[in-house]
Amino acid sequence: IAAGTGTVTATSYENAVSFGGNVGASGLTVSGAGNISQAGGTITSTGVASFTSTKNNVVLDKSNDFQGAVTASAAMGSVSVRDANALTIGSFTTAANGDIDFRAGGSGALALPAAAITTTGNVTLVSGAAFTVSNAVSGANVQITGDSLTISENVTASGTLGLKATGTGTSINQTTSVVSASGDATLVATSTGVISLL
């Protein structure tokens, strides 16, 4: 798919949907049985964008610009959504073992729905702004990155755990909750930042 402006609706009942070039739209509704992915280009959507794969993955891993909320559903697979700026996830669905990967770029904030993130797959959450874990996060290998990090709900990793504050002088601060990892845990703040876990 390489579309212009306006509202874009794309449906593939049996096959994959792949974005091969730049897409600009005021809204997107994309569904298919196969993978929904990007072979090249970027997606710019000024409105709500919805992606549904009924049997595979949703992987939108280029420097996109989703200015409205994104809905990503991969009931039998994994979801990955990347934005060059702020990223708002309206809702998402994965398989029980699906990977969850949401990344906001630059100084953009990552906003997630008010629900626990639970999977036996890997979880990666990246915010270019300050980020608060306000709902429980549970996965295999868990990586959470923000300009600063506030942990106010449980974070559980059955594998490795990474918590990273990237801003100058910013901190990782646990207010309440339990942070646990069965594997190695890596906590990173800048030289003038503070790491405070209960």
C-alpha cells in the first residue's frame, strides 16, 4: 500500500498487508489475516489509526507519526508500534505469548490505556518524555525507558528486567508496588540521576 491523503481503509481477508511507501491519511483502518507490516516509508495519520491482524502480527516499526490514538489488535500474534514523536495507544490485543513493543521517539510521551500489560512474551516500552508505570506490567524480558521513570504499579519479569532514565539528572523512582525479575536486572540513570527502589 502506498496511499495519499484522506481516509484510508484497507482489507485483506486472506493475506498480509504491507506498507511499501509513505502513507498520509486523516484516518486509517487496516485489517487482514496475515501480518500487517512496513516494508518501507512512514505512516502519517492525523486521526485515529486502527490495525487488526486476525491470525498474525502487527509490526509498524518505522519512524511514523500517529497524531491520533492507535488501536493495534493481533489476537494470535505480537504488536509493535513506533512513532517518531508522541504515541498514544488507545487499545491493543496480543496472543497470550505475544510480544508488546511501543516506542515514542524524540521528546514525545508514550500514553497507554488504563489496563495491565500481561504477556508471557517480551515487553518493551519507550517514552521520550517522563514515564509513569501506572498499570501493572508483566512479561518475559521487560524493558522500560523514559526521560525519567516513576514506578507506581508492579513490574514483573520472568526473564531479564531493564529500567532506564535517559534524561540529564533524571531519576528512577519507585513509589509503591513491587519490582521483580527472575533474571538479571539492569537499572540505568545518568551520572547526576538517582535510582530509588523500595
